[in-house]
Amino acid sequence: MKIRLKSINEEKYNQSSSPILFEDKRCDRSFAFLTDELIEYKFGWQSDLIEPELRELSDTHCSIGIDLDFIILEFITGRTEIKLTMNSFFYETKVIKEKLYVICEYEIIVINLKNFQISEIVPLPDAYQSMEVTDDNIIISTLEGHSIVYTPPLF
């Protein structure tokens, strides 16, 4: 899949009839198309200082996260597998053993990539800083120096 994010201005966003992935008309200041040059979706976000994260999950699926929004999309059909409005700001995603870890400021949402269901939400005691993967565990570090040892479920 050859998809990319293409930044656009607000006027072009408003003129476009492309399907909307997410938007907040009151707050959005930045806008983009998700496109492969044949198919196009549009979305907006609040910050003009950060860029959305686009991750290709397979030949058919991708995810986008920015601000408080996260979506997994089947690109060709436009089917939304999961769409979240999060409680804290999106940071990044990581794929580890068929699980997608949606890392937010104060929690990590674990999504099973086989069925796109949330399998767990891991609350953090303070703001996320980093994640280290060992053979059996994931060690999550926070800004205030806490370490959380997370053992992923086997299923």
C-alpha cells in the first residue's frame, strides 16, 4: 500500500467532498488528506506544531493518531475498524507480537491486530516517557521516574 499524508489548507479541506476520518470544527487548525492518489480521506486536528502519525499495519489497513483522535481504517473500502477519542494526548504507536500499542500521555491502549478489539488499557501513574521490550515483558518508564512492568496477554 502506497499511502501518504498530504497537508492542505483549511479552504481546500472545506471544499473537498472526501470522507472525513475525524474533525473538530471548533478547534482544528491543521488539515490533511490521507491518499494513495486514487482514494482520498480528509481529517483535521488542533495543533499546528505536531504532525499526525500514519502507520501501515498491513496491505489493507492503516492507523492515524493525532491529538485526542485515533483511527484504524481499511483503506480501500473506507471501513473504520476502530475509532477512539482518547482521554489523554496521543504520542505514538508500536507493533509488538500482533498487538498495536497506542501510547497516550497517561495510558496505553492495547489493540489486537487480528480482530481490532481493545484487549486492555494500561493506566500510567504520570506522563509516558519511553518503552523497552524484553523477552517476556514491556517496561514502561514515566517522566517522574516510575517503571511499570507490563506482561502482555498470551492470546
